[in-house]
Amino acid sequence: MRCKYCIIFTLLLASLPVSVYDVHSQDITFLSEGEIMARRYAESYDSLLNSYYLHRYASRRHGGGGLNLEAFDALPDSVLAARLAALHTIIPMTYNGDVRSHIRLYLRVMERRLDLTLLQQETFFPMFETVLDRYGVPGELKYLAIVESALNPQATSRVGAAGLWQFMYNTGKLYGLEVNSLVDERRDPYKSTHAAARYLRSLYRLYDDWALALAAYNCGPGNINKAIARSGGHRDFWRIYPYLPRETRGYVPAFIAVNYVMNYYHLHGLHPAALELPVRSDTVHVSGDVLFHYVRESLAVDSGALATLNPQFRAEYIPASTGNYHITLPSSLVHAFIVNQDSIYARSADSLARRPVTVEPYRAKKSAKSAKVGGTSHVVKKGETLSSIARRYGVSVKQLKKDNGIKKDNIHVGQRLKIR
């Protein structure tokens, strides 16, 4: 039995400002580098808006409101540069206007969800730090997972990158992550972190520069090599900056900005609520095929919790007879699993012999804008406004009012709204 933090939790995006969240509906051609990173960040939350564990804190989320952007705008560049320098990181925390704009963006985005961000840190960062140290890569790279996936193991990009560290299929396979019809280890927090550490280490060895290694992690070594050539041979991120893909130009500034915000948020009026993990988890090695159905029956564990704790198994099935796998469970149920495992294996084997497992192919998560094709509806809940509902579905307030014949901004609890 190997213990690790493997609980999956979420930040809430329900109140993200329209100017950030609505980049879903814009053509990427017209987005700034910062807006591209904001869209990447927002899309990672789409599949977590109804997270199993999020409901545990539905009434305790941080209300925000403490951020004073005017005070931030008045801060001299020297102050922000000094704070970044004081982090004493191995990766240079370069300060410039681009970094400043990204810091401002992330402060704004985090204002109402920082408490849950910190809870996710408690979940994942101890494991991140251990693995990164094992491979001799800088500990500050733990913040890269916030940029990549918003700490969402189920995040799937528009181009098919998956998991906390957003591995593409070929790169994941290259670094030992199993990806097939039943298992996608890009979504396994522990195994994907090992793969990410190895990949980042290999990129650093290739360029001998962490900023270039980060940029290559985003767009691939081929694009970095072309940018170096077009710049006249410079091997410095900021010198090749104009020759990089647009998203990559914002990638390193976003990484620096997240390092800043997660260390200095308290200096900008952000005071997150202190939350505790709703469930502690542990892992158990499995020696036989396991269908989640029989785990739920034997242990009386909630199906949402089981699926959330084991995001790498695509069909609620662990094919342990053909590979080396573990199951993650609430710590309080580990002993019960060990006692009942032989029965779970036997019942699973009997069921599989009678009817093989089927699985739907993975598809990139649709954005809130595209997911509503064909139309849907929303029942207004207490505390919701037209603005919050529009942000949730990636539509404008104007469009929402037009589709529902609303003349003013008044809506009432229980009202059903059409979303198109």
C-alpha cells in the first residue's frame, strides 16, 4: 500500500468576470497572449463546475471583494520586481510589463476562488514537491500545473492534451504513460507528475535554460528551434519572444505570474477562507480485475467519489490482470477493501466473463459556448443573477435576455431559462 495525496478537488469558476471567461466565444486570432492563457485556464474548469467534492463547500466559498486593482496599478515596477527576486527560485523570475499584466490577470481570476486553489495545493503539492525533487528539477515547477490545467486531472484541451500536466498522446506514451481504451495514465496524478518531471528535465538538458525548457513544454522543441534560428541564434526566451507561437509568448509570463500570486496574494487584499480536505485518501495495489460497481456495493462508497479519486480509469474498470495498477479510496475504507478484495475480484471476473466492458472514446471537453449546441435550459437557484448564469454557459447577458424575452435584469428562483 502506497500513501499519497490523490484527492481531486476544484476551483469554482462560476463568478469569473465576463471579460475573462467570454474568451471562449472569440476567435483566437483576435486574442492577446494573456487572453489566450485566460481561456486555457477557464476551459480547464469547465468539467469541474459540478465536481463531486465542490458540493461539500457549496455554501462556504470565498466571496472575494478584497482585491484592490487600483492599488495594484499604483505599485511601482520596482516593488513587484523585488518581490519576485525575493522568491529565490532557480528559474529566473524575470519582471517586465508582460509579466505585470499577467500578474494582474491572475489576481483578478483568483479573487473569488483562491481558497479552493489553496485547498488543491494541499492536495497535490506535497506529492509534486517530492517527485520534482527526486528528478532534480526546480520545486517552483509545481505551479506549472496551475497554468496547464488549473489542477484538474480531468482537463482535456481542444487539441487532446490531458491531465494535470496536459500531455499529448505521443508525448505521454514516450514518457511511459499508458493510454488505451481502458486506461489513460495522463490523468493519473502520481504517474503523470513523474512523466512531467522527466520531460521537463530532458528539455532543460536540451537548452540549458529553464525559460526555454518551459516554452518547449508548451509548443514543442521544433518550434523553439525555429524561433532560435529566426532570431539569429539567440538562446534566450525574451530574445526569441517575437518568433514564438502566440500562446507560448504568454506561457512563461503566466508561469511567473502564478508564482507571484500564490506567494503574495495576501499583499493584495485577498484573504481566502481556511478549508479542509473533505476526504483523505490512500491507495491499494490491486491483483485482480476490478469493476467499480462491486467496490461501491461492498464498501458503500459514493460513485462520484470513486470516479473522482480514480480519473485514469475510463470505464470504471481496472484491468489489473494485464497490468500493474492501484485503486485510490477514502482512507477510512482501505481496510474494508482489503477484507473484501477477494470477493470483489471474483464478482468482477464473473461479470466480465458474461459481458465485456465497453467504453466511449475520449473527446476534448467542449467549452461552455460550444457545449450548448442544440439548446439546453437552466433553473434559476437562490443567489444567481443573469450575469452569473451567462458566465456559466459562456453567453452574453444580452443574448440570455433576448432568448428568454427578459426586458429588465430581474429573474426569480425556479424560473427556467433557455440557453442556446
